[in-house]
Amino acid sequence: MNADDKWLRCLAPRPAARMRLFSCPYAGAGTHAYGLLAAALPETVEPFAVRLPGRESRLDEPPMTNMRVLVEELADAIEARIDRPYALFGHSMGARMAFDLARALRARGARAPAALLVSGCAAPTAPPPARPVHALPDDRLVAELRHRNGVTDRVLDDPEARGLFLPALRADLTLAERYQYRPEPPLAVPIQAFHGTHDRWVSRADMVGWAAQTTRYFVITPVSGGHFFVHGLRARTLIGQAVGRMLAAAHRDAA
């Protein structure tokens, strides 16, 4: 497995696609999390999911807890695949990962994304959580996960599965809860935000601050559902349509 394939999994190979979408995972997720979203994309878009260390084919690697280091390594892999218009997407923790990735690529002078799509995540300038959970003992962390309904009981009730899952999840929560915003000029990239109308963890008000991170346009779209609304059919349809519109516009501009 080369460095690019280590970090990126193509969810639906489309060699003739005119555009690409790179999706960053939420805490604890693997590349499978965006399989249904990939199916909702137009055939002109080739979908990739980011594969973080500590899970799936990278299970033997230690998970990462430093967002800056992670993003720089991820940028190395993505930079080789942006020979055509592309967009970045991320849900929850993945939204900030995608945001920092766009900044890292800008710092390298690389091609800018046609759009940044963020979902279920407070603006990067938001303060850290008042009650972080990444350092909780395993039993309390499991109880918190049950409360949040973000992980199936099948995983939490199986000691072997839980033992494989918790280290990566704990590292991801560390990434999210210790995230540090660095002041930089706004991106010259449109930002499309999605928020769950019944999300108990991230409100619409939490997300409007994303508008300050772009010199282009900002749109926020409500989607029925809780924090993991991104898995619903309505969300997949809306995100797929938004990606198609934004990347098609970028393709026309480049023609």
C-alpha cells in the first residue's frame, strides 16, 4: 500500500470523473461511514474517504492526537490527487479536519478546493467543550457514548470489538476536544454548512461562525435529524446535490 492509498480509500472508482470529493471522518469512524453518501453523488464525482491510523487497514498504526501533524500528512496524500476540481467534506470532527486541510493546501500553494462542506460542527473559533470526555476511564466513556447514541450497542457490548474501537475513538476525541484555532485570512472558497434540526450537541447558532472563514459565499442548510443526521437519506441527497452544483460550477469556470 503506497502513502496515498494508506490515507485515502476510493469509495467508487470513476476514472473518467471530472471532479473529486474527499470526505473526512467524524470521531471513531472509518471509511465505511461515507459509503451511502458516495452512492448519492453524481457519476461525474469520484468519492474518496480519509482513512485515519488506528482502524481498518491501518489498525496496527497508533492513532494520532495532533491535528496539525495529521493534516500535514493527509495533505501530502491529497495533493497528488487534485489534478481536477475537488471539494472537501467533513462531519463533526471531520469538518475541522477538512477546514485545516484546506488551509494546509493553501499554504503549499496547491490548487484550492471548489468548496468546503461542513456538517454538524461548531465554527472553528468556538471554545473547547466545557466537559471533555476523551480522558474518561473506559467504563465512563462507554456510558457517554451510549448517551450520545453515536455508537451501536453491538460494538459497545462486545469486549473484543470495544477493545479495538476505543483507542481510535479516544484519539479522535482528543483531536476534537483539544483543537486549537489559528488566526489566518479567510479561505477564498465557498462554504456550505449543514446542521441537524434536532442536534443536541451542535446548534445552528454554533455553525453560523463558519461564515467568517470565507471571502466567498456561505450557506447553511437545515436537515431533519440529530447529530448523526448525515446518515439519513435526506442529508445524503442534499449533500450530493450541493457537491454536484459546486463542483460543476468549478468545472465550468476552469473550462
